[in-house]
Amino acid sequence: MRGPLSDRMGAALLMAPLLLFLILAYAWPFLGVVKWSFTLPTPGLGQYHALLTDDLVQSVFIRTLRIAAIVTVVSVTAAYAITVVWVRGSPVQRVLAEFCILVPFWISVLTRAFGWVALLSNRGLINTWLQSVGFISEPLTLVRNEFGVIVGMSHFLIPFAVFPLASAMRSLDERVLLAARGLGSSRMRTFWTVFVPMTRSGIIGSALITFVFSLGFFVTPAILGGGRSVMIAELIYLRIFQSPDWGLGAAISVVLVVFVGALMALLFRYVKPKQLV
Amino acid sequence: MPTYRPGPVSLLLAVLVALFLLMPLLAVIPVSLTPSRMLTMPTGELSLRHYRSLIEDPRWLDSILLSLRIGIVSSILSTVLALTFSLGVWMFQPRFTAALVGFVLLPMVVPPVVSAVTLYFLLTSVSGVTSFFGYDTWLGVAMAHSVMTVPFATVLILVSLSQLDRRIDLAARGLGASVWERATRVIMPNIKFGIVTAALLSFVLSWEEIGVTLFITSVNAITLPRLMWMGLRDNIDPAIAALSVILIIITVLVLAVRSVITRQRGAR
């Protein structure tokens, strides 16, 4: 049996296992979560009403947006600085920059958060050193607050911010930069008026990826925030496991997905998926 | 030919960022050598007791074995599912391919915490039916990890398929090869590297998965990251520092080997 019919059957047979797996193990339970958000504890829109009126939920949403915005600015700026050297540096500089980007990228989020605890806690490296030099007499509070969360999240997200920037910088025509320099423009001026504007799509992609990732971040804020700087993801966890309020946890999840979906739609209007890797 | 190189200011800024990126990884080394039972900097003498406790404390060993088992099972499952799906897409180019691939990539795009709530819903619903497979069982965790890693495996295999010359498949087809023969004897040998990479990445992602695991385990299925999490949240155990140092060394070694291999492939 040859021809279009057997082709369609072959495709269906090969593609079916994964599609079935994800329908049963992902799509169906997601609909279950959506159902929770409308039915627990009582049927109706009560949970969504609570989202709009509850002071605690509101303050967590605002804090999450604020932290995500700060982390985005910090990560994209830092990523830009190291990507310039990774893409345009001498061969040795490139290898070193790649090492500094890829090693943290492959190390687990827990190890990295733990490294920051070891550095920033009251008896950590930084406080021990500052005290032994006599700079300070009391340890500085660097962790279990928003500062620690921002530092840890930026550290996690810099490698992710690097990839769209690198792809934008690689596709940039070097002759344009040399022309600007040849016409007498200074290094600084060439960078700000030629290089940066020409990598705009990379900056937008990098910022949106970082922002979207920050919104749903769980592990780093939970460890470095020490329960004092709760973000949306940790609030969902607390609603489901501590207060048990599954309905509210589910409703926050649904809102988060819708919000992230809208941001992604925005992302793909400005950047082609190919430019992100 | 002149080239456009970063100037001194760019280099200085890049060095600062590089230091920021490496600092927390270096900081765990002195902490892991402290003789104290608390998380402190060693003052004077050094000790390897926290490295010893990784081997001697059965909790660490048990969780390492559990994470290995879950990683291997979930990696096999997601690689097989990703491979059959990608072969279907590449060989038959069905209609709605973009939508189907988009659907498969969802667990990669949706915020992990939402996937975690979703898988929590799934496994608690299944738990009512069987105790062998569901909330807080190792099989349940392995399956949940497969959901999370299968998009990554699919992307890797689709990428290596896209670099394959379609004409070799057309030739096999013209010579009368069946779908099975084309897949196993023509296409798969040519994307070996991609399949192995997909399996390895799935394993690594499962090995270090924590966001979803936290939602779907409580006391029985304590994976290594889950145990680290417990040690980090309550009383910080310096054994975590020792474990972190070992994990960092493994990562650096693997990356070094990989860069040597890629350079050799490039040189040929």
C-alpha cells in the first residue's frame, strides 16, 4: 500500500505516542487546574475576584513585576558587556568569555543559589572579609531580602540573556563598524550610535526572555528571599501546600499563563524565533 | 584585514561580569572545607568531613541512586517519544506541523511553576487509582520529568534532522525501503549525535530538576535536588557545599571534554 493514504497513516503512527502522552499528562491536567480555579472552594468567579481585591496577592504581584523589571535591566546590561567580548574579542578572549557563560549555565539552580548564600549570608565570605578588614562591625544584611533575590536571579538569567544578544551581534556586518571608525567616529560614539542600535532586535528578545523567566521564578527567590520577599511562584506553592487554598493557587497559575502568553505573542511580533538562538 | 575588537572599557566591564558569574561557584570551595558543623568560613584548619558524610550518610547515597534511576528512565522515555515524533514530522511533513510542534514545546514555554501545579493535579488524581504510580512515587516523578524534558529532546532531534540531506531518504524510498527501514537504517544512523545529545540533555535536566519535583514529592521520592533543597531551607548543612564542589568539577570537566571534541570535529 503506497501513496498519500499510507503516508498519512505513517505520520499519525509516529507522531501519536508523544501527542497522546502530552494530552494525557499535560493538557488534560492543565484543564483540571483551570477547573479548580473556578470551583474551589465554591463554584464561581470568587477566586478571580479575590485576586483583584486581596491586599497580600496584590502586593506579591507588584513585587514580582518590580523585581522582574530590575532583574531584566541588570541581566541584559551585564549580558551585553560579556557578549561583546564573546562575539568580537580575540580568540583567547572568546574562549574565556564562553567558559564564564557556559559553566554557570550548566550548573544547577540550587548550587548557584547556594553559592550566593555562602557569599552573602551573615557569616558568609563577604561579611567575614569586610569585618576582618574592619570596614564594618555588624554584618550587613545581604540575603533573605530583595537584594539577595535580585542578585541571585540576575546571576541565573545572564547566560539566557546572552544567546539572543550573541545572535544579533554575529549577524551584524563588521564593515559598517569599520566604516564608522574610518570616518573618524570615536570608539564610544561608534558603540552607542552604530553598534547598539544595530543589535536592537537582540536586546528586545533578550529583555523579553529574561522578564518572562523572572515572572515564574521559584527556587532562587525562595532560597535567597528567605520567605521575606515572596514572588508569584512561591505564593502559588504556599497557597497549595500551606494554607491549602487550591482554588486561589490555581487562579494565580491561570493568570500567570495568560500574562506570559500575551508577552510571548508580543515577543514574536518583534523578533523571529530564529533570532533567539 | 582590520577587525573591530572591543576596547579597554568593554574588556573591563566584561571582566567584572565574568567575576560576578564565577564568584558564587568559587565561594562554595572554602565553605566545603570548614571543620565546623555550621555554614562558616574555615578559620585556620581545613577538614574533609563534609565530603566523607556524602558517602557515609545513607540519605545522600539513597537520593543519588534515586535521582540516577529517575534520570535514566525519564531520559529513555522522552528520547523515544521525541524521536518517533520528530521522524513523523520529518518523513511525512504533515499538515499543521507548526501547530503540533508548538503544542509539544508548551512545557518548555509555560512558567515552570504552572507546569508543577499541573503535574501535581495529574499525579494526585492518579494516586486515587494506584499507589504504585502517582504522587510521591519514583515512577510518577520520572513521568513528570519526561513531560518537562521532552520539548528539549524534540528541539535537538528536529535540529539535527533539519541538517540531513533529504535525497538520501528519497533514494532509499526509491529503492523500495519500507518506512521502518528508512527510519532505522537510513535516517537514525545519520542523526546519532543528535539522539545521544537529546538523551544526555534529558538526563541532566531530570537530574537537577527541582521546581516540579518539589510539588510532586513529599517523603518517599527524595531526589538529590530535593534533599539539597531541604538542607538549604532549614539548617544549612555544609555537606551541600561539598556536593556542590563535586557537581561543579564534573560540569567543568564535561564542558572541557566537549570543547576539545568540537574543536577536533571543526579541525577535520
